[in-house]
Amino acid sequence: MSVPNSRPAQAGFTLIELLIAMTVMAVVFLTFGIFFNNYLRSYADYQKDGSNFTQVSMQSERIANVMRGLTAITSAAGDDLVGYAYFSPGDTYTSLTHYYYDSTAKSIKVEVTPMTANYPTGTPITAQKQSYTIVDNYTKKTGSNLFDYFDSGGNAITLPISDLDTIVDIQVNLVAATSQTAAGQTLNVKVSLRNRKINL
């Protein structure tokens, strides 16, 4: 009695099925990789934007605090301000402070010269003059000033200012660089000059 020649049934996937499965898996992983990479890049940009905004916000408040204590202004321009103020909380006397935008270094700086006594009695101690960078790698917004000046009626004073005694308020305008817009985000802090002495 002869036994029929039968082959056992084959189990598994064909080559075409394996190729299709691998292609689908590759597309899924590639899509996930692109999405994850874009997410990480966006997250890093937002972190950097937040850091820039925090730094500029802190420095605008710092400048405003010094401006608030101005006792006299000797020069006022759009990106340059010179006056006498208490630069540090522990200062005994006012210092000659000079805030300005350095277009070469692209930064906002301040020069602080201590005084022998308060203005107008004291004289600057030039040997102790210090220079500080307030905001480094600063992107200045075209057409905007670092400082705007206002009179007692709240009106903006046109530059150049012929009578510095008309300045009652100073607005500090800083721009925080952002990845979303080329213009950045503007921070404005308006300060009343409460310690100003115009009758000396």
C-alpha cells in the first residue's frame, strides 16, 4: 500500500508581507521622529524666548529703579541718558550714571562714576568709574528709542530736548528677542522722577 507524497503545510509570512510590514513600521517611526524633533526644537525655542524675556524684564526694572531715583539729568537723548542717581541700594551718595546703547557691541551699557558728595556739591571720582553691560546681544527695534521722555501733562517730548527740566517721566523701552517674530517683544516701563530736584 503506497502512502501519498504530501508536504506539510507552510506557516509564516511571505516576503511581500514582510516588506509591507517593514515599510509601514519605517513610515510610522519616521513620522514620530520628525514630530518629536520638531517638538524638541519648539520647546528649546520657547525656553530661550522665556529666558530672553525674563532677562530683559529684570533689566528694565533695574533701569527703572535707578531712573526713579534720579536727582538731576544732564543729558537726554533717544538711546542715551546721563544723570545723577543712586545706582546701588547701599550707596551713600548719588553717582553719575550714563545709560546708552552701544551699536558696535550691540548691547545696553551703563557707566557709573561715584561722587564725593551728592550733586551738585560733590565731584565725580573718575578713577573709580565702572562700566557694566546691562543687556548683551541686544536686538534694537528699528525706529524705537531706548528712552522716551514726557512732560507734566503726560505728553511726549520731542527730541532734541532743549529744557531738561521739563522731563517729568521717562519710559524705558526694551525688546526681548523671540523665535516667533523678528521684531521681538517690547517691554515698556514708565517711571516718575520723584526725587528730581530742578531748583538747585
